[in-house]
Amino acid sequence: MEKIIEEKKQGKPLALEANPNNTRKLYIESYGCQMNFSDSEIVASILSKEGYNTTDTLEDADLVLVNTCSIRDKAEQTVRKRLQKYNAVKAINPKMKVGVLGCMAERLKAKFLDEEKIVDMVVGPDAYKDIPNLLAEVEDGHNAVNVILSKDETYGDISPVRLNSNGVTAFVTITRGCDNMCTFCVVPFTRGRERSRDPYSILEEIQQLADQGFKEVTLLGQNVDSYLWYGGGLKKDFKKASKMAKATAVDFAQLLHKVANAQPHMRVRFATSNPQDISDDVLHAIAAHRNICKYIHLPVQSGSDRILQEMNRLHTRKEYMALIERIRTIIPDCAISQDMITGFPTETEEDHQDTLSLMEFVKYDLGFMFAYSERPGTLAARKLPDDVPEPIKKRRLAEIIALQRDHGLERTQAFVGKTVEILIEKESHRSDQHWSGRTTQSTVAVFPKEHYKAGDYVMVRIEDCTAATLIGTAIGYSDMEQPLMTETVA
């Protein structure tokens, strides 16, 4: 999962309700994908039991943690600047401890401690339960590091705290790691092998969220469509499982049915899908339940078969287009978004035109588009010279973004004059007199507050739009409190 979709929140300090018995303060920032934000909730839960309350004031913190991303060089440079800031504060408050978590910690390991000496603690994505022990090492005056990757850690036994929560939407991690070896991606090296979480712990966590009044969950994973639980660990071990285990196995389509049936008053989203793994069973599950959102994030990365092969993407252009057609047939109102990398090594102008033509075929609702950034340790960095000049990368990226903007506007314009169901998530960032929420297709809509409140399902008549936002007026509550299922599957 190169990056998970939706909000591109960067580095916002996260805070939760204070435990009056805790005496120390934790300041934690997260960068990158939604998985990192979800992981930060796990870390805060672990540290809450160690006497830490979170704070949104850096200068007050006893412990400062930054949860990092290694997908692109820009993300790493941002983290380095934040570490400089932390150390400037630490110079005034020497008792403060600084730690790096997540993918960047896994990739750079002890370099932070031994060469740069800018942190006290380095913790990889599978070692968060070891943080109390690492803190003890730090308190004894030692640098501490644990970046060991696990074959079975899912944190399914930890109930995450909900940091900086709007009380309406929440993330629930269902898989960790990735078995796909895309040549541009560091995730298999920083997050390890793919493993799935016990479905019963997933259902239990979602029930807890429902009890707390949450109205939407996003099921997270580097590749959710590879979800497979049979009472054991890695996918590669499935063939070793007993016949009984296989008979009771739960795949992603079945998990979607279970969640949708268990929580008919909650919306269900998921991210991210890989084109080669999403099955028609998953598409039919989405179509079967009103409360499963009609939106799929479907990274393609390039429209050129030659570049897809260089990227070790396990799908072709033709296969991807066939999948799009099946989605349009099975879920006619489904929105589709993309990840796109331009300027990948050896990319020609013909390859670039293939990408533009694929975009014309799909007409994505939204997208996340980047110029190629060489990541140390990946196969592309070792085998393929970064040979596309930066000016060409920038020009191609600008063309991709402009085309996506046109398609986004076309998609939002199709809503004008229609009445759609919106789940109110928060106050509009542009006006305190307006609510902001999303359609089932994940399109943002804003409308006057009137008597409605966050967490309400509201029918909104769309009167205008931009390329990314619908503008309308609420006309009443929806009947989401009694969602109708077109199919019920246990």
C-alpha cells in the first residue's frame, strides 16, 4: 500500500482524554498513511498503561514520538526537520526523550542512534509492545532499538485509543505487512510479511466503536483483499492448514459480510486494494450491503504494460481495464480512485501517453499522483537508474494532475441536482456555519448546519460543486437507521 487514501493529514499532534492517575506526558506526531495514524493509537494505548497522557504541547512532553513514513524522500525529509525541532526543545528540557517509530525507523535502524545521535529510541512497526522495555533502557542511560519484524504480530489484543477523534469515523487494522514486491516500494522491507488479524477481534473492536457512537469504520491493510484467516499466520502457510481450518477460513469478502451484518447502522470502508487480488466476491459483497461504501481505492501506478512489468506489478493494463468494467457492471455507482507514479526509470513519452489514455478510460473520481522517488533498498534503486530528468517528471506529473482535475470535476458535476446521503463528520474547515461529510462514494459535501449534528445521516440536495467538493442543502434525515440489505451472507 503505497499510501492509503483520504485525508492527507501530516504531523498533527494527537491527544486523548487524560487518565488522572498518569503523571507523564506523551507528544506523538504521525506522518504518511492511515496505517501510521492507526498505529499511533496502538502506541498511545500501550503508553497510557505506562503512566503517559498525551499532550498537544511539545514543550510539555516527557516523551516525544514521531511515527514515520518511508514511501517518498519528501516524507523522510519532513521527519528530519521535525527531529531538529524536537532536539531544539530537548536542549532546553534535557529530561525529554525522543523516539522514532514506524517505517523510517525500520529502514534506517540504528543510524539514528549511532551516526546521527538525534534520538534516544528507534522502534519498528512490529515492536510497539516492547516500548516499555525500551523506555527502561533509555532511563538507564542507554540508547534503545527494536526493529525486529514479526511473522504474527497484529496487535489484535490491544484496544486502540482514538486519538484526535471526531467521534464519527475510525480506523480498524485487519492486515499488516505485504507480500507483493513492487520494485519501487519499501513496505515489504519496513512492515514485513503479510498476516491477517483474527476476525473475532475485528468484530469486537468494531462493536466497541459502535457502543461509543461511531458511525463509520475503515478497514485498513497494505492489501486488504489478501485478508485470509484460518486460525494461523502467513498466507504461505495456508496450504499447511488442516482441512477443518480451511473449511472455516474467512477471506475478505466474508469479512465484509460479517462486519456489514453485525453493524447495519455503521458505514464500512476499506483501503487499500491491489488489482490482482480483488475478487468478484468482494465486488458482490459491496453491492449486497447498503452500508458498505461504494468506493474502491485501486492503485494502478502506470498505464503502460512495459512500466508495470518493470514495477513488478502483478497485473496488466488489459486486466486492470477488465476489472474496471466488472466494477462498473456489479456496482454501477461505485467511485474509483488511483495511485499514479510518473517518471519511473526508463519511462518514455509513449509510456506516459499510455497512462493518460488509461485515465481517460477510467475517469477516476480522485487520485494521488507523484513523481518517482528512488527509495534505498528497493529493487528499483538497485537495478534501475533514475534516468528520467526532473523537468520531464514535473511536466508529466502536471499533465496527470490536470487530467485528474478535469475528471474529478466531471464526476462531481454528475451529482448536481441529485439528493445524496451524507454522514456528517465534522465542521467545515472553511466555515463554522457549515457541516462537512461524505457520500458513500467518499465525495466530500458541505452544507449549512441548521439543527443537524456530527454523526447524523442526512439527505442533502446538491446544488453546486468544485472538482473535489459538493455544495448543497440538507432536506432531512436519511433512513440509514434501518438500512436495507439486498443480500444477507453470514
